[in-house]
Amino acid sequence: MAEEESDQEAERLGEELVAIVESPPGPVGLRVAGNSKGSIGDSSCGGGVVGISSRDYCRRFCQVVEDYAGRWQVPLPQLQVLQTALCCFTSASTSFPDECEHVQYVLSSLALSFFELLLFFGRDEFYEEPLKDILGSFKECQNHLRRYGNVNLELVTRIIRDGGPWEDPVLQAVLKAQPASQEIGTSGDSKSKPAFVRSEHNFIF
């Protein structure tokens, strides 16, 4: 598919994710405006009152994102799907509770999917468009989602800031078949270790 078709797919994805909260069970929906890509401020999943439970939203969200990501066999369009998805989820999550296992699951799944796809790109590409814009959106979303304290999202943000997954000392140790230092990462507590090393979470696709 051409770049123009990829942009159209991202727009359709944003519209479909908006529809989840625009037509929830019950009388109250989410009023939205703007486009589906870029920053949170101009995302098509703009602010409002969500009339759907976080559980139901997360379940439908994963189904839609998996469907769109599965239409592509190359990493860049899949990253663009995740960019749109994360921006929309960030906006919708403003009305979700801080302590929510369903939100945590989605954030971890998005973070791990981002991480997997970033392995296809070299460090130089991190500073070039369109990857630069995608990574900028990821970091902006993480700032808005900080209240959830999702370890995987925070670790992927750190990896992006440090120049990509290939520069990460944990991955370097794995690739060289060497034990990673206990000082690498957040702490020695297994609950704080990155899930993409422990492989305890599922990917979006």
C-alpha cells in the first residue's frame, strides 16, 4: 500500500476508535473533534465524557487495533496504526480510573508492540521522518498516561530517549548471551522488570 493509503487507514482507524465511545451502551457518549494522528491535543479522540466502561472499551479497542495492524506486513504502517491507537486511547482514558487492570493490559500491550516493531529500525532512522513524528507522539502520550505508572510504557519511552532498542543494555546483554546487570532497569524486583524481557504480557498483534 502507498503512503497515502496508510494515512487513509490511520484516519479510518481513528474514526472507528471514536465510534466505540460515541455510541456506547447508555445515553452518554464522548464528543470528539480534530484528526486521528499527531499529538493528543488534536487527536480525533478528543476529550469528553466516556459513557462506556473501561473494561468494555479496552476489549473493543484491542479488537479494532489488532484488525488494522494485521492488514500490514511491514513495520512502518503498523507503527502508524499504533501511533493513532495510542493517541486515541490516551484521550479516552482521561475518564478511566487510575487503578484499572484493563487499562494496564492495553498500555503494556501497546508498549510491547511498539518495542517489537522498533527492532526493525536503525538508530539513524529515529531522527528522521516519519519515525521521528511517531516516537514524538509516543513520548507525548506517555506524559499524559504517567498517572497509570505503567512500567512497560515508561521503559519503552526511556529506550526511545536513549536512541532505540539496540542501544539498550538489557537487550545488548541478551543478544550477547550475557547476564544482564541487576542494576539495569528499574530495580531487582521482578514486578518492576520490563515485560518484554519477562514475556509475561501479550502483544496487540
